[in-house]
Amino acid sequence: MPFLRAALARVPLPLRGLRPRLIAAFVLVATVSALSTGALAFRGARTGVLQQSQDAVIKQFRTSVNAVAVYTPPEPDATELQRAVDHVLHANPEQGWRVMATYGDRRAWAPSADFGKLSPELLRSVRTRRAAVFQRVNADGHSYLVVGMPVTYAAGANAEPRLSGTAMFLVVPQNTEEAYVKVMVGNIERATLVALCLAVALALLAASGVLRPVRALRGATRRMAEGHLDVRLAVSGSDELADLSQSFNDTAAALEQSVAELRRLEARARRFVADVSHELRTPLAAMSAVTDVLDETAPHLDQETGHALRLVREGTSRLNGLVEDLMEISRFDAGAIDLNLDELDLAESVANTLAARGWQGQVETRVPGPGVLRTRVDPRRLDVVLANLVGNALRHGAPPVRLTMEREERADGAWAVIRVSDNGPGIAEEAMPHIFERFYKASTSRTRSRNSGLGLAITAENVRVHQGRISAANLPGGGARFTVELPLRRDSADGDDTDGGSR
């Protein structure tokens, strides 16, 4: 079995399909059946032809020998032996026989002395047995029948025959039998070829009948993978393939129902988040305005009232940020994101982001010179990406926080690679697959924060709408590193870009 599996592994992939295997199986079965049947038929027919010919020759030879035995004396001389040989040949003129008579050391033959095909075993059997002895001999690519027959005499009516010492030998070519055998071989070869052709035709018909529902099933699964959950198969018959088609239809119906329910629940959840976020904006705006007014009176308030006011202000600010994040997530889910693209220098954008938040002295930067990395991006969304990554590194990591930016040339074009790293404890391995999920907080590996858990999810969405990639990893020496890859597209190199594409 390992050898068979290894042999199948070396077969080219196009030959491993169901159709080639069915055809090969049918052809193999037909070949084995045809060859086995042909071999048995050939063996039986050959044996029958040779046996019939052998019996006829021996019977005819015995008749001829019995006819000359009457006129041959018990102790014949050479002349009498030759007369007996000539009589046998005269009685069978068209048989191609070669006959030899022996008595002791005396020999007589006709038409030639070519009797080298007489084996010692046959000569010995003729001297000791009273019955005819025969052999089939192959010589020079031809088959010969060799017969030895002792001449016997009966002393009385009930006495057993006794050997006279005279023996007659016959060598006859079996050319006619060989011709019959060659004809049989040719017929068997033609029958085998016809059987193989029929096997291929039957294999094609069987493969077509088997593969038609299989191809339909493959096409249906592909359409289902593309999102067409309403695809169904036509069920005909009551065999295993019909059961498979019915099972597929039942599975597809159940899946369509489940997905429809999930989509309905997801749409309700999105609508609920969008509605709640929208409804909270008005009271939050009012609360922000009130806290701004109260901030002006904070110096005149006692310590406890001032502390309570600061807590209200911080809570209002956090709630306002959460509402804005939820509104942004809702726009991503609804596909209502507007990209206001503009060609700008990424290094300059980094400097502006850090300066706007007062992070220049807290972040080590290594960026290329002006004009090296220019591309078309949405400035506001790029600022959100940089601010979230740097802010996370400052809040959850440890100094030094580093931001590097470089250009990489790849097979699919030029890319800007932005890396933000810190020297903190890093990200727990169990949290790594979920780091960009919504509302996920890696609280087991980083200092517990008061953020909403939407920052990295929004960052990832903003990178994706720019056809970029984002990833996270832990550094060997400690700390986490976030990598953002953005394709470099210029106005002159990408005429399809517009300043305000809706995605």
C-alpha cells in the first residue's frame, strides 16, 4: 500500500481525476477479462486442434503400419524395411511425412534421413512398449509431431501381442495446425482490441453519468462560496448521488436560513448602535457645553466639588469619544466611508500628528527626507491611524517609543512601511489573534486602560480602505511592534484616483 500511494503521488494532477480513474479501471478490467478469456479460449482451442490432428495422424499411421505388417517378415532385411517405408508413404502421399523403419541395426527411410528429432526417451519407449508413443517437438521455429510405433504379432487368438523387433517412426510437420493457431491468435487480438474500445466507450458513458451530478455539486458549492446561498441541485433517481444532492439541498436551505437570521440580527445590532450613537450626540453636546461653563468656575469651588467636576468632565469626554468611535464603526459597517484623497508627504504627516498632540519629545522618529514618500491618502484618516498607534504605545508600552518609516520596492509596486514599537511587556500570545477586534482589550498583558477597545479596530479599517495592510508582533527583546503598509500612489501614476471617492 505505501508503494501504491507513492506511485499515485507521482501521477500528474490532471490524471488523478475521477474520469481518468474510471476509464483506467474499466480498461484494466476489460483488458484482464479479455486477456484471461482469450488465453483460456486459445489454450482450449489449441489443445483441441493439436489433439484432433495428433489423433488423426496416429490413427492413420497405425492403419498404414498394420497394413504393411502383414507383408513384412518377422526378421526383415534392409530391402523389406525399405519396401514397408515406401508402402506407408505411398498410402499417404500428400501428408509431408518422413518415415523410418528399424530392425536391430538395420535402417530404412524416406524421403530423407533427417530423423534427429527422435529423442532417446521415445526410442527407448518404442523398444519396451507395445503401444504407440508420440511427442511434439519444436525445432527451427516450427512444430513437429514425432510418432514411434512398434510392430507386434499375436501368437494366438487370445494371446497378448508380442514385439517383433521392427519399429516404424513418423515425423510430420504441423504447419496446418500452426496456421490455425496463428489465426486464433489474430482473432483473439482483434477481440481484445474491440473489448478495449467497448470498455473505453462504457467508461466514458459511466463517467459521464457519475460526473454529471458531481460537476453540478461542485458548481453549486462554488456558487455557495461566492455568497449565492439560494443555489439548489436537481434531484433525480434514488441512488447515492441523488441522496448526496438532497443532503446538499437540505444543508444549503438550513445554511441560508441561518445566515439570513444572522444577517438580520447583525443589521439590527448595527442599526441599534447607529441609533444609540446618534441619539447620544445631542445630550453629550449639551453636557460638554455645561462642563465647559463649569470649568470656568472651578477655581472658585471647594476641593470636593472641583474633584467631582473633573470626574464629570473626564467621563463626558470619554463618553463623547466612545460615541464618535461607534459612529465611525457604523459608517464602516454601512459602507458609507468617504475618502477625501490628497497627495501629501507621509513624513510631514507624521510630524504634524506628533506636534498636534505634543508627543515630539516622547517619540523617537526615523523618517526619510521630504518628498521621498509621497502618496494619495485621506489626511484625516492617516492622522487617526498614526495617533492611535503612537497613543497605544505611549499608554500601554514603555519608553523609548520609536516610529520608523521607509520605502520598499516589491513585485506589486512601491510601498510605504510605517513601524511603531515600544519597550513594554508586549502582547500576550493568546491576545495576538484578537488584537484588531472590536471592544477587545489585552488587559492580561498590558496595563489596564480606560479606552473603549475600538481604537485598533478603527485603525485597521482605515488602513484597509487605503488598500493597505496592518499587523502586530512582539519584539525579541521585549515590547510590541505595529506595522502599517500603504501602497504609494501618485497623481501622475494613478489616474483612476479621485479626491473624493466613496467606498
